[in-house]
Amino acid sequence: MRPPRQDTTAARVAAASFRRKASAAAVNGAQLRRLAEFRYQLRRFLHFSQLASEEAGIPHQQYQLLQCVRGIPAGTEPTIANVAARMLLRHNSAVELVDRTIRQGLLVRHTDERDHRRILLKVTEHGEALLASLALHHMRELRQSGPDLVRALRHVLRTNGTAAKKSTLPLRRKNRK
């Protein structure tokens, strides 16, 4: 009879290393170049977005927060917990971001009329005006740079060869700051 398998840290590291090597061998240079181009196009847009929000006078995360609260999907309430989840932030980090944004007069907290225990977030008129201006600016940029971003994504998603195969590496579910 075999002894029970011990799940040691060294064994987990070795298994992860093997999966990385197996995955690296399955990805060719052309695929890596396509993936690098896609990442570059994403970074270009995100860099534009950061500069645009800073030029408008607010930090980039506050712009993202306003966008998140105002554009939250139907059926989802704009609570701090939901905003934290959608922004991939820890709850306490989201609270601090909300507090800073409230101090700037861009956001307010109010009690949920159906459940007085819950606090909802709402973008103020000043926040709406700033958000609308930045959104228009972003839409103009996407009309210009969007085709390059879409083209790069299409190249990554090509289904020939191993490009469409799933990675053997586990996805990180909680990529939080």
C-alpha cells in the first residue's frame, strides 16, 4: 500500500514549474508576439485614460470609480462591496477611494430606500459632468485607436495551431490591490 501523498510546498512549486515549462513549449514566437502586441495596445489605451483623467483634475482610480458606480449593470446595486468586486479592490481600499471621491464632491452615499441598513453610492451632478466629459474623450480615442486594439485581440484569438488551446496554468481569481 502506498503512503498518503504529502502536499508539500516544494511539490506544489515543482508541479507549477512543470506546467509553466509545458505551456511555454506549446506557445511559439509568433503567438508571443501577438500577445505582446495586444498587451501593448491595451497599455496604450490605459495610459491615455490615466493621462486624460489626470488632466481633468482627478486621479485615474476616481474616474474608474465614477464609471463603475454610474455604469453598474442593471440589477446590481452600487454598494461599496459591489464596486470593490467590479474594480478588483479589497473592501477597505474601496472605502478609502470612495471617501476621497466624496471629499471632492463627485460622489455621495445614501441609504437604500428598500433596505435602510444598506448604503448606496451615487454620482453627484459635478461628478456626472466630469464623467460625461471624460467618457466622450475616451470614446473619441477608442474610435482612433480601437481598430488597432481589436486587430491585436483578433490576432491573439486566432484558432489555428495552439493559440486557441487553454492554458494549463490556473487563473488567478482574486487579482486585488
